[in-house]
Amino acid sequence: MAPMKLEKRLFGTNGVRGIVGTDMTPELALSIGLALGSMRKGRIAVGRDTRTSGPALANALKAGLLATGCDVFDCGILPTPALQYLVRNHFDAGAVLTASHNPPEYNGVKVIEPDGTEMGDEQVILLENRLFGRRFEYAAWDDTGSEHASPDSVSEYVDTVVRQFPGRPGAGMTVVVDPGCGAACYTTPGILTRMGCRVLTVNGQMDGRFPGRFPEPSPDGIAPLCELVRAAGADFGVAHDGDADRAVIVDENGRFINENQEFALIADWICQQTKGTIVTPVSTSLLIETVARQHGCDVCYTPVGSIYVARTMLALQAEGIPVTLGGEGNGGIIYPAHQYCRDGGMTAAMMVSILAGTGRHLSAIIDEMPEYTLIAGKFRADDPSALINALSKTYLHDAIDWTDGIRINRNDSWALIRPSGTEPLVRVIAESADAGTARKFYDEILDRMQSC
């Protein structure tokens, strides 16, 4: 059911990324614009996050689109999910300049299809073939595209999220938001304020140098958020990555909530209302499966990457199979009643609704969840695929899932060994309901890897 990963030359799991001036250059952005414009004629929306390299790269990409005859609508700085929403409702395709959680010196391009999802592997390979083969369809001098400024279009996205939660459920609630100086500096505080919340911010100014913390909302990086949550007596805190398609949560005590627990909390809320399938990658904790089964729901696993989750959700829906939720164990939640992409602003709004509905502290809800121990690491390998194939031969007596790398399933334990999508690395995850079993499984895999 889940789509298979195909080998790409330039694009990774979530677009193309690289260090600006070395890997990610205006020349590359121009070529991507020319290739995209040659494939998707019509009205193309372009957006970006706050990175300092954004204007130069966006202008290069727009030049390529205009040269192929496309009309370009520049939506300015906005979250990736906001651009995806706008593309789905108004445009023929889109592109956002962002490197998501990567450090400030990085930038990249995500290509958005008319349905609002990121471009899938098959179409990306066609785009890459055009790019590397320089097969661009230039428009005649009197048929080049026109550019339009649409900086206010993001308000439509904010309005849509707020309408999902009528009645100001956040009234009396205090929430601290850390957009990390990224694209959600205005959107998430705006959404929560209109839901009735009292909103405080840290790193709330748009600044592509990311002076407060790196775009990745790590436990160490969001320490100021945790401190402000405690000092203000807030109900919870939320932090985003650079383009705000993800959200990580802090409870009222300033405690960082593991993203799999965050996913499980939202899954529990959704499954109480709607029965169906939760779609998630093979790297996700068994906690999600446990919660789903408690409510008579099931889980469908995909390769790692939000695009595979989104497209599997769409495929299941097309077959008449109800899909309740999608997401990853990294704070990326896909709520199909809204749209088929990760959306950090929507996730923050859902947390407000959940806490308002239960009337309980977030910490109390989290502490009641079943406990699982998940251990993860990454290791350099000259040929990750060859290493994984050799390793699989040592697990012939185990149940192996080949969806993405190899996942070894053993009762209440599992382990995943998969190649990185961007580096010569092998990623290893082991999880169990018992901490000692998880550690033993993880160490066993490392020992076998060394002997392969």
C-alpha cells in the first residue's frame, strides 16, 4: 500500500538542500525553476522562510518560472504548510525556499504539487532529468510569465486553522510560542490568540541568522522556552523548526515532551472521535500502535518521510478506507480534516483544543501513557545499502519488514536499520517496552554490523 522510495540524484526526502554558495546556489535555484516551469505550466506560488539567502534564491527560482511562461505569485515569508494550503486552493504548483531544521548556512527548495503535497519521487525524477539534461521549455518573448506580489495571502491559512476550532477554546489559557525566528513568528501566535489564548513569545522576531537558537527545536535549544513556561505559569509551550511544518511541545512544568508522546496524545484525541487508520513511518514508536488499538483503530506503516505518509493517506482515502491521522515521531502531524501535510500551526491549535476539552494538565496526561524505551544512533558507512543487505542475512529467522531499510519485529520490540537519505550514514533505532531489552537489541545490531 505504501509507495516505494525511488533513487534520486539531487532531491532528498524533503526537497533539495545544501550549504548556500556551495551546494545551494542561485544557478541551481534557476534550474529548478526552469524545470518546474517546464513541467507545471500555469500559476505558481513561491514562498520562503526567514533565511538570509532566501531573497536571492527566490528571485533566481522565480526567473526560471517566468522564463517558461508561468505566472508567479510571490507569497513572501510564510510557513511551508501555509504555502501548501494556498497551492491546494488557488495554484497549479508551488515552491518554497527553506532548509527546515538545518543550520542558517543551509537553504533548499521544496516543490509543491496542485493537491498541496510535496512532489513525489516519480515526478521528482522527471524534474531532475529535465534539470540535468537542460531540457527546458522557454516561452517566446511575448509569452513570458508575469509576477504578482501576494504577501497577505497567508491570512487565509490562519483563518482556516482558526475556523477548525470555534468558540475560542483557549480562553483563560496561557501558551508560550517559540518560532525560533522562523516563518511562524506571526502565524502561530496569531492562531492561538484568535482561539482565545494569552500568548507569550520567545525568539518571536523574524531573523534568518537565528540568533536565539538553531532552527532545530532541540531540548537544549528550547531551554529559554521552558524557563518562560515555568515563570509565566503557562499551560504549555510550543516550538517550531524554521519553516513551521513541525511543532514540539513543552508541558506546564517546562518539561520537553517526547515527539512520539506528542503524536500519541493527538492520536488518542482523534481516535476517540473518529475510527480509522493512522499512517506513519516505520521509524515511529509502538506507542502509536498501542493507542490506536485501544480505540479500535489500526496503523499503516510507510517509508520515512512526510511525503510517503501523505500520499499513502490519499491512496487509502481513494480506496474508501477512512484515515484519521498521519504523522511522524518528530513533531510532524498531518491532520486530514485540514490538509495532507505536516502543519506545526495546526498542531499547536490541536493541543489547545485537547487541553481545553480534558480540563487536565498536560503533564498528567503524558505521565499516564505506556512507557517505551527508544534508542537511536547513526553511523558512517561507505555503502549503506550493501551493509544493510549483509546485515539482513543474519536475521533470517526474524520477521523483517523491507519498507525502508530493514525493520526487525519481535513481539513488543523492534529495530530499524535504514540508509540516510542525505548522507553516507546508516541510522539505527531499537525500541521495547522494557529498557533493558531495547538496549540489548540495539547493542546486538551494532555488534552484527561490525562483523558484516
